[in-house]
Amino acid sequence: MSAGAATSKRPSVTLKLATSLDGRIATASGNSKWITGEAARAEGHRLRAAHDAVLVGSGTLLADDPELTARTDPPPAKQPLRIVADSRARTPADARLFRTLDKGPIAIATIETTNLDHWPSDRGIQYWMVAKDPATGSLSVVELMNSAARAGVGSLMIEGGGQLAASFVKAGLVDRIEWFRAPILLGGDGLPCLGGLGLETVASAPTYERVGVKEVGVDLHESYVRKA
């Protein structure tokens, strides 16, 4: 599906984070299993089931090879569309996503000039050919959202990684944050949950209002909505 004119209504966007108390998603070596506990992970699956689509970057896919299905009890009536943002066409042809087409549809969002020959051709896979963001050289998250809207996505949840999340925050596209915080500290050499935003002043920081907080097992689940 080619990038085109902007759609009239974009999907709502939730950023889901699972971090240590100091906002880290992995150790310096990349180890991340498991930062949060079983109850928080189960709640994460319920959040997946509540959205039309889930989105990860290619770095997260390479690190974790996730399935991205909503594994709830009972199973959801419909699995979310599983989207990978992959500017550099790094998703391997044997990724778990491609091996689990029977569990739900997939979309690969990549640069509009990418050669798709190395990826499987299947009716269960959508390829979204997205324009570059001239400022970053990566795919435009605004055009990615346009592609999602044309695919019928009304709600989307971002699950990683930090650079992709930062791109959405900088573009003003993150409407809600669901943050699971574990009672551990990983330190400054751990991997941050959010990439750089290029802020010069605190006053220019994107601002969110906390609308909920609860204990989920040993972890804390905080909900935030973007302030106008």
C-alpha cells in the first residue's frame, strides 16, 4: 500500500512501556527477560487485545523475535494487526511473525523504495510503502499512521523500541501511555525506554496527565493521557 494523501482521522496511539524504576528496558547487554512480573505481562496482553494493532521497530524484532499476539484467557475474539516499522528492511524472512500467519495478520512498513523480494509473499502480509522523513531518513511516522488508517486501524499500541517511541512522541502522536514499572534498578548503562527528543528547555517537553495508578503484582501500572 503506497503512502498517499493524509487521512481525515488518524488512529489513537498508546505507548506501552515496561521498565525498571529508572526507566530502563534492558541491561547494557540487552537482556530484558523479565523486567516486569507475570501479572504485569498478563495485563500487557489484555492491552494488546484491546487495540486494533500493535507496533514495534525492527530493532525490537531483531532483539526479541516477538510473536506480538494477544495471549489472553479466554483468547480474544480477534487478534490485533501486527506491524513492524522497518526502514532498513532488516526483518529476517524466517522471523516468528512470518511463521505465525495463522495467528493473525501482519504489516511491514518500510521505505517506499525498498525491494521486497527477500520477504515472503502471502495474502496474510501487508507491505506498506512509506515515504521517508526528510529530517531523519527513516520512514515517516505520520505516513505510517496514514497507512494504518487506510488499513482500518482505529487504535494502535507501540511496544518498542525507544527510537520508534521517541519519533511518535516528537510528532505529537502519542495520546496515552500505559507504563508498567518494576521495583528494580538497572542503572545508567541500561537501555532507555525512550530515545532522544532534542529538547532545549523543560517548558518544551511533551506533558501528560496521570489518570490512573494501581499495583499489578509486584509492579506499578500508571496510565497517562496527553494534555492539550
